[in-house]
Amino acid sequence: MPEEDGLEETGLAVRIADADRERVAVALREHCVEGRLTLEEFSTRLDEAYAARTRAELDEAKRELPAEAAPATRPKRRSWLVTLIGSEQRRGPWRVARRLFAFSLLGAPDLDFRRAVVTTDEIRITSISLIGSLTAIVPSGVEVELGGFSLIGGNDFVARGEARHVPGGPRISIRCYSLIGGAGVMHVSGDEALGPRDVVRAIRRA
């Protein structure tokens, strides 16, 4: 076939090695922490890179991205979410600060990171509430560290599908402290229509 002959001539049909996939995975990570890819886009392209068999398929994971990463923009250092009663929600396209602090008497933040834009390789979140449970939806491929303390309740993590982590980030560290409540975090792949209640239901079924 003429198209296949063209791929062979350019070397795009050549089989790739695991080392080639890892180099692209690291490059995607750099583009993610510089704000060119949302966390969901990073997760999707990471799956494409690890599933690629030829040079052409691997190059497709880097589509629309510059060959060389530009100097990273200075990330926003801190962000505050403060409520007395109720929950602060972050979903859709939003820029995540390096450190996020949440305080609430009754309630806790609901965070959807799938379309979030990050400009640092590690995000640290601290949530403190009297009564309330933080919920977070995180794309697979993004490492999550969950900890903290709740007198009544706990911190729960649920994963849907296989999670692939790239050394060096991006990484989200969550610490939740409450008298009653805790945290519920769900790793997801794809673009499922999910919300905080879906996280709670998945944890109850786990």
C-alpha cells in the first residue's frame, strides 16, 4: 500500500521500545506541569503513549505540542477556600495553586481535577472542617497521596481502571482533618459524568 510504504520510508512504522514510551511520558508530564495540558488530557495522552506500538502512534500522543518545552510560568503559590456552612466546588477548567487551604465549620470542598490546569509538579491540599468530607475526582495517571485524621469517619480512595504514574509527577497530596467526616478520592479514566455524590456512592460500595 502506498501509505504504508510512506510510513516505512520515514521510519514511522518502526516498532518502538518501552524506553521510547517512557521518554514521551516524561515529556507529557513536563507539558502538563507547564499548563499546556489539563490533567485529564495528560491522563488520556499517557494512555495513548503506553498503548503505542509504532513511531507514528507514539508521535500522535505529542500532537499540537512544541518539540521543546518553554520556560515554566511561575505558579500561583497559595489559594484559600473558606466557608462557614456549605461546600466550595471547583470543576471544569480551573487553575490549581501550589498550595490549597480549605476551612469550613460545616462542609468541605468538592474538587474535580479532570480539566484542571497545573503549573507545578506537586499540589498540596490541606482541608480542615468540624463536620464534612472532602471529595476529589482525579484522572488516572496522576499520583495521589491521601492522609489526615478524622475522629469519626476516615479517608477513602477508590480507583477505576489502571493507574499509570510518571516518576516526578504530577502529584496531588491531600491532608484532611475533621471531627466528623474525612475525605473521599476517586481515580477515574475517560470523561465519565461524575460528581461528588458518585464518589460517595463508589466508596460505600467498595
